[in-house]
Amino acid sequence: MNVAKSVKPYGLTSLLTALVLAISAAAPATADEQRVKITPLGSHDGEFCSRDRALVFEDPNGTRILYDAGRTVAGPDDPRLGDIDVILVSHMHGDHVGDRRIIATNAGTCASPDTPEATLPQSNTIDIALKKQAIILTGSEMPAFFAAKLKTGGGDPARSALVRFGAEKTLGGVAFTTVPAVHSNGVSPSFLTGPLADYLAAAGVGASVGPPTGYVVTFSNGLVAYLSGDTGITAEQKVVVGDHYQANLVVMNIGDTFTTGPAQAAYVVNDLVRPASVIASHANEAATENGKVTAGTRTAAFIDQANMAVHVPLSGRTMAFSSSGKCVAGC
């Protein structure tokens, strides 16, 4: 049949357009079309608040990763969590591993959210891992600590996995490594039980589980993300994270006093790592009001000093990133 003789000219154009669209729909998605979704789980919906740490990453293949659950995930039954396959913990401080937690969003203020539920001596992280049957992936000497906690909770200690500096572990099609962070990492006696906990508390010291870490995560679409953890400026941010892994998305702590402040964090991203995009983290302030960054905050200062796009992690608002580190939706 002669198609050109059986349709009008405008009909031929429509038919050809339909054929192109059909072929495009059937073709495999390119790396840039396979987006990594990132959802902040903070204390107040649509805001970036003082205790917000937790992020959920969803790989295009469906693997879901929780980073630093902290105090703003309302336990394993938080409806925002969904399935979790891997949990990352940068270090053992209560605001990251979760010594207590919210029971609902929007309780208290953005500057001082209500976290009434104590999770000691286990932790929010362990409670979530047990319910979700997730693997806790950490570096340093932390895996043995988490393995013991999983066992105490009736779980499988083998679900606490190790990835050391310079090594790489692939889970669910996503590759992980730990990188150095400059911070402290003592385990508070409140996470322990028995005489050892009493001795440590009386001495005013914590147990050692080795140095803290950051992470480099390589997703299946090629996106490489650096999760700084709590850290100051380190040489490895250039040599390892920037030069070797060439991270094109950074989650950067900006809170000052405990981590890099806005000026130091801006130096890390501008001069050492040089990613395409940055997600601000660990601001230790009520950074937004009605979803807009408040003038005079550390978050505003960091945005002003960074040379690339800075995305504010508004709780519950999902962002999507391409393989190049550019935010393509939700920002």
C-alpha cells in the first residue's frame, strides 16, 4: 500500500510524528533520563530545619538508601520512608544515628522540633533497619557495633556490612565507598548497657568505633554523589572525592562549630570537589520559612558563596538528578 497516496499531507505528517514518538517510547532510557530521586525527611513539611539530616536516595533501578536517619524520621513506621534497602551512617553522634526521634512531623518549631521518643540503647537507625530488613553499611569500626545491636534486637548481625576507605561495595546495583571525615566519633555511654556504660559515663568518655566517615555513592545512571558527613576541610576532598571519583553532586554540611561553616563549605565545593550541584545539609538552624530561605542564615550565606547550584532540602519535596549532577525536577 502506498501510504503517500492513502492520506492527506497533514495526515502523513501526523503519522510520521506518531511513529517517531512510538519508537522513542520503546527505546531504552538514556543515563540522563534515568534520574536519581532524593527526598529529605525533616521535622517540618516543606522546610529545612535545625535537626534535619535524613535523606532517602532512590536509584533508577529501585534501590532505596537512607542516609543518616537521625531524629527526624518517626521510626520504622514513618509513612515517608517506604522500602529501605541500605542504611548509611556517617558517625555515631545522636543527631545522626538517632538517640531520639519525632513521633509526627510539624511538632514543635523548625528551630526546636519536638523529639519526645527516646530510642536508647538501640537507636532510630537500628529500629528502622530491623523493620525494613535493610543492610547497614558503614566503615571504620562501626560495623561490629551495629551487628551487635541488630542481634540484640532479634535481627541478623550479618546485615551490618563493612566498606573501608579505598574499597568499594556494590549493593542493589549501587556502588559505595567510605572517605575520610575530620570529626569525632565516640559512642555515647547511653547507647551501651551494663558496667561498661556506667564506667564510661562516670569517666566522661565514650567508646571508640574508629574515625567518622563520609561516603561516595555511584548510582546506576552514573551519578556520583559525595555525602560529606560531619567534617572539616580535608585534603581527600580534592584528591579522592574530586580528582579520583569526580563527584558531580555533593551533600555538604554547613552548620559551623561542629562542621564546616558556610565559608569553609563553599571552599570545599568551589575549589576542591567542584561538583555540578550541591545539597545543603546540617545547617543547625531554621533555614527556611514557608519554604523560602531566610536572609541572614548560614544557608543563605552558603548559597551566596557557592559557585554552583545549591539546592535546599525541603522536607518531603523530592528532587531528581541526572547523571551529570544537574537537578532536573523538584528543585
